Amino acid sequence: MASRSAFILLFILSLVSEKSLASLFSSRLIHRFSDEGRASIKSPGSFPEKRSFEYYRLLTSIDSRRQRMNLGAKFQSLVPSEGSKTISPGNYFGWLHYTWIDIGTPSVSFLVALDSGSDLLWIPCNCVQCAPLSSAYYSSLATKDLNEFDPSASTTSKVFPCSHKLCESAPACESPKEQCPYTVTYASENTSSSGLLVEDVLHLAYSANASSSVKARVVVGCGEKQSGEFLKGIAPDGVMGLGPGEISVPSFLAKAGLMRNSFSMCFDEEDSGRIYFGDVGPSTQQSTRFLPYKNEFVAYFVGVEVCCVGNSCLKQSSFTTLIDSGQSFTFLPEEIYREVALEIDSHINATVKKIEGGPWEYCYETSFEPKVPAIKLKFSSNNTFVIHKPLFVLQRSEGLVQFCLPISASEEGTGGVIGQNYMAGYRIVFDRENMKLGWSASKCQEDKIAPPQEASPGSTSSPNPLPTEEQQSRTHAVSPAIAGKTPSKTSSASCCFSSMRLLSSSILVLLLVVSYM
């Protein structure tokens, strides 16, 4: 009888575990220059006119800066509870998408930038030097100022000690019981963020039940002091890194058993989108494995075996590329970029016309938008990422169409970066559990992006403990990767992004190294 009872108990526990793994949390994405984004937040400066030359110049100049920036991050982590929605504010950090998250008890809302190129979640906290947070600086938020966090006001906040394995600043601590400090320095001149790490709850909801509630314990960077470009209009309310580091939100959620170790993002052509935590994608999706660096998973690198334009495949066109949701447009290695551009150009019955103020080299003006072959990135196992619409229409006026090939050459000696522009129309899955990137066609509609299994019905749950140090040590802690951000020309918000020591010599160098492994 006892053995039978034990069997029944184990069976019930297995069902509970399976339910937990089916959990999926989501949030909707909105681009900062979209109409909805403009209505949500605006910097003191004016917006560039949508789809104007200045609009695209700003985005690509930020991408170029990001290409040159050293990548490095020390700490990071987080996710949202206010739905699958994301928005995009109006400071000149246009490649970023944002979502509202709730932290602490009672909960406090923060509009954080989403970045797959970094790991740490940080928010303005006990500010010594932070960006303006008043609604006077952010129109349409008159009744909802951006917030500053005070750990002492949260009943669930705990000191994150220097003795914890995830405290990389431990050698600088005088006592193991001391609170773990962090300082993140960026390649941009005099740009950094510093403060103390705290542990608190992140409020989530199951995507299938908006009224459900899950409280997950995560590590948060209490950003007391920002400097440099972060005081000029970048992510005033914080950043949520989605990178592979153990201190990132997806890592904490997975290790706590709240979800599968995976998340997905999609972007539609209206500059909006959605994010789902715990989503491993449909069984019909295509995929390719992530590439390791010295046996560690440090960033979302993949290896392209062949690059084709239509049915014409380029010779010696293999390269390593970073999948970066925080970059507006795409970069290819110089030689491959040149061949792709010339092949596309051969299908356009017009001469190249450099558009003044435009960010791209191959632009045209004709009476109609021509049809050109798709760009195909072929991976192993015959999986292919197809860019169906390589061209980008800038504007239509007086019977003429101005359009460009929105690709740039990478910095010399580096790999590529696949940015948001060529992710549009796809559901991109960062499957960290199986170490692979997945993709499938998607219109980014909430009812179309469902979890792989029925999501857990939600009822309020008690806070889950932070994963133990034993759980954390199952794999080697990896510092977060960082990408550079470009400030606005106004003196508005402060901001900071975690920088990663491992990649401080530049993630672009890693691209080159990984390509030869």
C-alpha cells in the first residue's frame, strides 16, 4: 500500500513538474519610433519624421556605434507581468524595444529596454546620479512618472552578499557579508553604471491567463550612479538583459523551474512585437545551433555556411554572426556584403543614387519598387533563413519610390550581425536549453504565439527562492555581453548597460575567433 501511495505521489509530482515546464510568460514589443511608442514616452528633443532619412540615419548610426563598442557586462536579469506588450520611447536609442515590468513588494513599475546582447537587469535606484524620471520629460506619462527603486521600501528585498558565487566583485569586498557592489564601464567615453546588487521578486503572469500571478526571485542591479552617455537619453528606467549569463532573468526563471530555458521574440512590420519567456517554438520551425566560445555559451552566435542571393550562392561565404535584437539593421563581413550588394544591384534597372543623409550605400529612385531575389542564409542540416524582402522603401512621393539595401559592412576583421530589420515576420526562438536558434513565420499576433504546450493556469503563487549556489554552480557563471548605446542629443535620461569583462576586448573579436573554431 505504501509503495502504491508513493507511486501516486510521484505521478502527481511529475504532472506538476510538467505543468511548470509548460509555463510561458509574455510581453508585447513596441518600437521606440512607432506611433504607439511615441505616445508612450518622448524625450525633450523632437522625433525624426518616421521613415525619413534622419530616422534611418539615426538608427544606423546607433548600429555602427554598437559595432565599434566593446562588449562587456558584469551583472544582469529580468521579465514582465503587465502583458506581452512592449513599447518604444523617444530618446535616440531607436533600436531598443521596451516593456513594463513590476519589481518588489509592493510592486513598482519600470519601463525597461530589452536587450539580447546583455544579461543584467538594472533599474534606477537610490539615485546619486540618474536620469530625470519626471513625467515632464516623458509626455503621455503625466499620470505615471518613471520610477526610482528603494530596496528598503520593499518587504521582499534582500541584500545580495559578496559571498555569493555570482558576485564578481567579491575580491574587492572587505567582508563576505558585505553587499555585492558592481561597476559597469563601457567603451563609450566616461560611460558607466554602478551600484549594489539586491535580490527581490519579479512579478509575472502566464500568457494564457492574464489574471495569474507568479513571483520569481531575481537579482537586480540597484543603479545608483550613471555617467556619460547614459545621462543623455538612453533607457532612463533601466535595461533588462536577455543574454545567456547566469545572472540574467531567463536563467533565474529556468533554474527556479518556472519555465523552459528558452524565450522568443517577434517583430512585425509596424515596429511592434511580442516576447514570450518559456517558448521553445513550434515543432515545424527551422533551427541552427549556437556556437560556443572556449566551451562556454557567452552570446547568441550562429554559423552561416553559405550566403545566397536567389539561386546564386556566393563562394567562400561562410561567417559567424551575432543574433542581436538590440540592433536595428544588419551587418555582413565586408567581402560578403559587397558580393550580396552587387548581386542585388544586378536585378535593379536603375543606377545607384546615394541619398544625402541616408545611411546606406546602395540606394535607388525609380517609378516602382523592383522585385529582387531573396537573400538566403544557409545553415547546417539544410536549414535556411530567408530574407524575403531585402529592400527597404524609404519613401514614395510624386510617382517615385526611394529604396535602399539596408545592409552595411561590418568592422574589418569581424563577423556579421543580424538585426531587427531582417527578423521582421519571424518568431525568433532563443532556445538556451537545447543551445539553438529557432525561427518560423509569424505575424506577431498574441493568439498566434502560443506556448508549445498548454500554459499553466495561474493563481497567485508565493515567491520562489533564488536558485541555490549549488544550482548556480551547475554551469560556470558567464558574464553578460553588452552592446553600446547611442545617446540622444538632449539632456534627458540616464541609463546604463551591463558590460562584460569576458567580452570587453569586443564581442566582435569573439565573432572572428568563433568562426575559426
